[in-house]
Amino acid sequence: MQPLLAVAAGGALGATLRYLLVNAIQRVFSQPFPLGTLFVNVLGCLAAGLALGWLSARAPNAESLRLFLVVGVLGGFTTFSAFGVETVALIREGRASAALLYVSASLVAGLAAVALGLRFAAR
């Protein structure tokens, strides 16, 4: 499978799964807190860790499968899984300061960008 096709097919599947699961959870729990998104983000991080661990131990040369599952499916399911994988990689590389900076910058800049976008869109 070509790399781009693997990512695209996985992304379509992951995004569809996210949409269905978030909506199902929100219907069941019917509350203003974004429980569905929180659940999907945590589940995506767990799945990314499991997939990367399994692939590195059992199929280290399965690049198409990694692209399909991790970049495509889980990237479409939640981009938070990529954030989790990258943060843990920095920590495992002994770069805790970089991980802390990455987490802090992602949260602060991400929230600021949303606020800025909302402000500009309201004009």
C-alpha cells in the first residue's frame, strides 16, 4: 500500500469512528462537559501506545501498517494521540525539559489560538 493511501484510508476510518463514538457517548451521558472527546482522546493515546509497542516488538519493518494504524486511523481518531506519543518519546529520550515545554506550549498556544480564532471570526 502506498504511504499516502495508507494514511488517507486510515484517517477516513479513524475520523468516522471518532464521530460515531463521541456522538454515542454524548447521547448516553447528555451533559455539557465534553466527555466523549475526553474519552476518545485517552482511548486514542492508549491505542497509539499499544500499536507502537506491538509494531516495534513484532513488526519493526511494517511501515505501511504503522502509517495506516498510527498516523491514519489514530490520527483521524484523535490528534491528541500524536501529542501523547511525541511527549512520551521526548521523556524516554531523557528530554523531560523539552517534553514540559512541548506540553505547556501546546496547551497555552492551542487555547490562545482558539480564543483568537473565535475573536476574529466574530468580527
